Amino acid sequence: MPTFPMNLRRVAASLASVRLALIVLILGVTATAARAEDGQWYLGEVRLLPHATAPKNWMACNGQTLSIAQNSALFSLLSTTFGGDGVRTFALPNLGPVKLAEGELRYYILVSGIYPSAN
């Protein structure tokens, strides 16, 4: 394996970061969670985000079970499609992370936002 001077290693590391940023941009996930706080995203919308933890108003799509009583609007959209008993509980989709050479992206679902209209 060739040996590179330190400045070339830094350039290579920077290029890797730029590559990840371009992938994120191409996937359309450059918007921040602040957009959801402004009410511009729809309840139940699933996004691939470059965050290790869920931003405000989002939950990771890890198949976890939620209370219908505490999340009735989201339940009305998802029902028991991904699990739950349909009486007290329902589940979020279980979507694993997308692994990239430069890091990983994770799926999150918006749990507080605009309720989508039927139109």
C-alpha cells in the first residue's frame, strides 16, 4: 500500500466527507429537523437522515411499539401495518441503517407534523 504524506491524508479525509455530503444531498436529506418544527413536513413522513440520534419530533424507525392513546394521529396513518395489537399498541417500521464507506444514514419517521389530507 502506498504511503501518503500527512497533507494528502487530510485531503483524502476531506474528500470522504464531501462525498458523504453529496450522497446526502442527492438523497434529498439535507433539510434539517427545524423544517418539521415549522410544520412543513407531514406526519408519518419517513426520511433518511445523517443523524445518530433522532431530531426533535422524529423517532428512529426501529420497529418500536407505541401507545395508540398517545399517538392516535400517527396510528390512524400506520394502523397495525408494522405490528402491534391494534387496541393499545402499534409499531413503527423497522428500517435498518444505510451503511456507507464514509458513515451511515438512518431512517426516521416524523411523529409531530401536518396531518396529510386525502386530496
